[in-house]
Amino acid sequence: MKETQNDNMPPWARRIDDYGRAHWHRDKQRSKRRGEYITSIIFNLIFLWIVNKIPGWHLGFIRDNFGVVLWILNMNILIQIGGNALMLLVDLAVIRYFSRMVLEASSFITQIVLFYIYPFDFSHFHDLYWIDWVFPILLIIGMIVSALKIISNLWKLIFWRE
């Protein structure tokens, strides 16, 4: 009798592959996705209002060059709203994956602009100087995550079928 590799494995380990196929490759239910799209649209509308009110608030940690990045922040938020509205109206996998790629590309570009034109200065604001070196690191991590999500959604767009 010939032994296979699986004979030495515990029973729970043999079932992992079947569990992964059954659960990890499945998208969320349509009703849950619709709720996420609506919530994202509402929060982005609130965020759009806040971002445009920031220059009038004269906050101590906002530099004068915030107006330079305001246009890219507005464009990113409008793209996020438009993409989520499109996915809310048309619930096709091709549209969903392509829209997610566009949304992540928009986030990636926004993070690059925020990284190079850093519109904040926490060095003289209540001893929060450490934020000036933590925030750029978080932007770099965000750029890496956005790039990986673009690749992931491209992979899903090309190879995965529902």
C-alpha cells in the first residue's frame, strides 16, 4: 500500500484546502455590498465637506500649501463617490473589479501627492512633532497596500469567474 503525504496530516489540516475553496474565493452577498457602497458614498460626501472647510478653520498644523493638495483630495473623493455609485447601480463583477482598480489608483496617486507635498506641520503644535515622521511612513504603507490591491483586483478581473 502506497502512502501519500496526506496520510500523515491531521484531519483538520486535510480540510483546510476545501474550506479555502468554499469560503475565501467567494465575494460578499449583494445586499452587504450595496450597504458598503451607500455607506462609502455618505462618508465621502461628509469628508468632501470637511476637506473643503479646513482652510477656513485656520488650524495650526495646516501649512499654507494645503491649497495645492486640495484639488487632488477633491478629485479623489469625487472619484470614490462616482465609483461607488457605479458599483451600486451596476452590480457586475467586471464593473466591480475595474472600478475598484480605478478607486485604488486614485488613492495611490493622492497618497503620492500628499507624500511629496506634505501640507502639515506638527512640529510647533502641542508637542506632536513625532507625527511629522510617522505620517509619511503611513503614507508609504498606504501606497504599498493600494498597489497590491490594484494588482489583486486586476488578477480577479482577468482570472476569476463567478
